[in-house]
Amino acid sequence: MTTLAPFESLFQATIGEPTPLPPEIDSIYGPLTLPPPAGRPLVVSNFVTTLDGVVSLRVPGHEGGNAISGNNRHDRLLVATLCALADAIVIGSGTLGSSEGHIWTGAAQNPDFADAFVTLRRSLGKTSPPLNVVVTGHGDIDSGERMFQTGEVPAMVITSTQGAARLRRAGMPDVVEIAIAGDDPDIDPRVALNLIAASRPMNLILLEAGPRLTTAFLAARLVDELFLTLSPQLAGRDDGSRRLSLTMGHLFAPNDALWGNLVDIRRAGSHLFLRYSLPRE
């Protein structure tokens, strides 16, 4: 297992019960407290951003979070730990398309701690991998992707009526649950959340989606906690670039301003690991 220096805790004001992290993780990350679900599963979003607010370079081969974090090992551990804690992990079609051959589990995100993640899930009574959920209004995804074909993870696709028909024509395996959110290809995040919550016992849902799907959940006030890694990189933009920021497709301020409450700050080298609680609907 790769040795990592511990995170430096700078501020903590979280609420809830401590999560029983295995010693291999606890000795690095430190205590992790999550608020209990209140009427619905807890929804957590995770992002890494540059100093100038870029979350994706939009360059082939450099589209994911590792290009933003500099493949930072502490960030990878945090992401993997959140995956290991989750009952469901939600992505969009864009994230799926840029992550060919990937599945979303703690071990897949960080194989160095695979055994620790198995121990963690067992201690929480989670006997199967997290449900991997893809939200796609039009159903224009590759049914040959690993998460659908290998049976390594339970998989669900949330789509429209038209999207479901397209997926069936494309040969989506029967083992993959296709959940129809309605006729509109613009999926309502509230309906998506209800479909996920109704599929199996669900306490924690992790959003690993891109900015547009995450923004839809934020605008609906469905995100309870935001884990935001601040990477010490300036990515830049030019007049022709389409580099994405954390939120896309919705104007929050001034008429729908969304303010977070800072509850945790940790540091590893020049990376800052921020955590905010967000108001519910």
C-alpha cells in the first residue's frame, strides 16, 4: 500500500456520527463525520477545481479530475473513500463517455486501498458494490460499457420514455435496470432521486457527475454536502475555449443565490480540501 502523509486538519465544524474508517484510511484522512439522512438519502457532491475555477480542461485525454488535481494522491483517496461509503454513485452521459471502461467503486478509484474499502463497506453492512447510476435523457450511451456488461457493479440507467426504447434497441443487458423518469428528456433531478431511493435501501448518494447534471441537483436544492478540492493550478481560458466551471446551465446569483456553510478544511501540500453544507429545498 502506498504511504501517504496525513491530511492537516485546519477547521472542523461537522455534525453527525463519526464514520468507522479503517485504520489505514483514518490515519491519513482523520475523522469523517456525516450528517444522518433526514427524510431522504444524504446527497453528497464531489469536485476538484483549479484556482481559476476550471473543473474540466475539455482536452481529449485530459478531461477528468486527475488533470485538474495533478493526479493528487490525497484527492484520489478522498474520492475513493466517498465512493466506498456510497450506496449509489450518480454520473451523467458525458462522464460515462469520457471514462471508457471505468466503474465507480472505492477500489476502482484507488486500488491501493482496495482491502480497506472492503472492510469499510462490511462494517457499514453494505454487502454489494454501490449502485452505478447513469442519467441520460436521450439514452445515447454505449451499452457495451464495462459497468453494464461485466456484472461487477449493479447498474441503473435513468432516462426518458424515448431514451428507454433507444437503450433496448441498442441491446442494453436485461440485468441493467432502466428507470423511466417521464417523457421529457430533460430529467427532473427530484424524479431521478426518488427512483434511486426506491430501488433499494439507500442512505448516501454520491454525485460524481459533470457540472450540468450536478447543477440541476444544486438548483433543486438536493445536494446536502459539497466536497470541493482546490488544486493549486491555473488552467486559463481563451475566447474560444469551452472549459467548464462547477456550475453550468443555471444562474444562481442574484435571484436564486445558493450559499454554503463551511464545515471542514484540510490541507495536503498545496491542495486545500474544503467541505460545505448546503441548504435543502
